[in-house]
Amino acid sequence: MPRPPLARERVLDAFETILIDDGERAATLDAVARRAEVSKGGLLYHFGSKEELEAGMIDRLLRLHADDLQVMATAPEGPVAYYIRTSVMEDDGLDRALIATSRLAQGGSAAAAAALRTVRREWEEAIRPHVRDEMSLHLVMLVSDGLYFNNSLGVNGDEPVTPTGDALAQLVELVQRAVR
């Protein structure tokens, strides 16, 4: 598959940044073009409308998620440990795409909400064979959700509320023991 044009990726990066930093309403075509340092015509060449730009963001999320599922499937520590460990935000591409798509869903995008449900369902499907029952699956998913949410509380130099290092490793081990 040919690599997308650099300007197209810059536009998606700009859209993603505006969604994360300022929300869906601030992510106008003009604002995205300015942030991407392209003309509005250049933006429209790649994305003919805001709906196409949103679809591009959702496609980015689904692409990054598919890559993550492949890594999860082959993670030496196993899918459960991998999923919990990676639930601590690292400001990587998948984290940013998840947050940006969440902003779109919060703004009323049914397509974004559907994509987020798909991502969650596929993570559940990847983890299900590695836990003993549905309650164990719920435990893994809810611990992950809690880590992801609490990670956002430790921003702007505040002390993080999400365990890191040894504490995160201990949490992963505790969850793994509980779900076996």
C-alpha cells in the first residue's frame, strides 16, 4: 500500500492536535489548515469536507488499533499484561488517536462512537481467551479503563495517580493472578 502524502498526514496531525487540545468545535477546516500550514485548498484536496477529515481520523485510529492488536497477540508477557501495561497513556499515536476520536464522539459523531465501540470489542476478543471467565474479562477491562482515566489526572506537573514502574508491575501481576 503506498504511503499517504506527507501533507495529508500533516493535516490529520493538525486535526488530531486541535481535537485533543481544544475540542471538536474548535477543529474547523480553517483552523486545521492553519495548524497544518497548508492552504484551505490543500486541505480540501485531501479531505473534501469536515466529515471526510473525521473519517480520516477514525481510519487512523482503526489502523493503529489493528497494529496494536498484532503486537498484543505476540507480546512476550501475554495479552492481559500487555493490555494493562499499555493502558497508561504514553502520548503515542494510538493514545492520541483514541483521545481525538473520543472528542469526535463527545461532539456527536456516531461514526466515532461506533469506532470506539469496535476498538473496545476487539480488545475484549483478544483478551477473552486468556482469562477464565467473563467476570475476569470485565476485571481486566475495568482496571485498564481506570488506569487510562486516572492517568489524565496527573497532568501539568501534578503528581500522577496512575501506578508506574514497580507499582504497575505489581498491579499487572495481581490482575493476572485474579483472572487465571
